[in-house]
Amino acid sequence: MREKSHSGLAILIVEDDYMLGDEPSLELCAQGVEVIGPAAFVDDAAGIITESERIDSAILDPDLSGEKVFPAAELLMERGIPFVFTTGYDDDARAIPAKYAQNTLCEKPVRLAEVRSAIGR
């Protein structure tokens, strides 16, 4: 089966750990994706979401140095933008509110094939 092309997509990455945000960014760029971010803070992510003309999907870390990403997730939902959560901690997974149950939780380190499958692109 041929893998879908993601060339031309604009994907927002919200991640507070530079190394964990940089690796998927580089891989996505190599596939022709326009990477937006990584944004390390909720306010930065919210500003990007509000001001960007186009975001096709997003990858969100639920815990940004103790600050929960859910206000940014809410903005994405309001705009109909699909997203996944990525975490390396069980506590983060348990802290995700039920209203986001339809959004996939991917374990770190992120496997982009899993993210692509989750966002349906």
C-alpha cells in the first residue's frame, strides 16, 4: 500500500522540550510539510492558532512545563482542526479530559506514521 503524501500540509507542533519538538519537525519538513512552531507555551500556541491563515492539523504535548495545553486544544476544536496528543508520561494520559477522548494519544518518542494515521491525512 502506498503511503499518503503530506507535502503541502501545514502542521502545528506544540511541545515544550526542544529536542522532542525538533525531531518530528525535521522529519515532517523532509516530507514537504510546512511545520508551524514548535510552540513551547499555551499563549504562543493560542496566538499561532488565532493568527494563522492555515493549520491542517496539530501535534500537542498535554503538559507544557506544568501548564496544560487544553486552551489551545479548544481553539483547534472550534476551528475544526484535527490534532493528536503526544506524551511520554502516564500521568499526562490520565489528565486528559474526557471531552478530548476522540483525539488520539501517541506515545513519545513520536512515530509519525501513528500521527498520520490518527489525523487521517
